[in-house]
Amino acid sequence: MAKLALINKQKRREVLVAKYAKKRAAIKEKMSVNATPDERMDAMKKLAKLPRNANPTRLHNRCSVTGRARGYSRMFGLCRQQVRTQASEGKLPGVRKSSW
């Protein structure tokens, strides 16, 4: 299981990303092709003043059970170990052990 501090840090980042999403999109819109170089530079400075953790690229996909960041499966929202254990327990509908 991942450290609780890392899981909480991820949740704080998610809150910040949601809070600044509209503001970030508006600033990026000002940096469009039609903007003059001065307007574009001002927009870049405003974007740089936003909190670092408000950037969505700093988010990691984490397992909903263990908080593990590696081996994440988007289809289930779980890490590979949890996919294997829950599939073998029959908790994931439509998933069967393969055999050929």
C-alpha cells in the first residue's frame, strides 16, 4: 500500500487542478495564434504565477484500493495486483481467466 502522505498529496493536487481549470483554460486561450507576442508573453507570465500543483500533468493515476501509482489499469482503476486478485475472486464482472 502506498504511503498515506502520497495519497493525500494526490488528493490535494486534484482539488487544485479542479479549482484552477477554468482560469488555466482562459489564460491558454489568450495565448492563441491570433495574439500578439506581447499578449502571449503576458499570458505566459500569468500562467507561470499559478500554483505548480494546479497543472494537470502533475497528477498520477492511482489504484483506488491501495493507492499504488505503478502498474495502473485504466479499465478498472486498479493496479495490476488488485486486478489479478479481484478477478480471481470474481469481483470484476466479465473478467475470466484465459485459457487456450
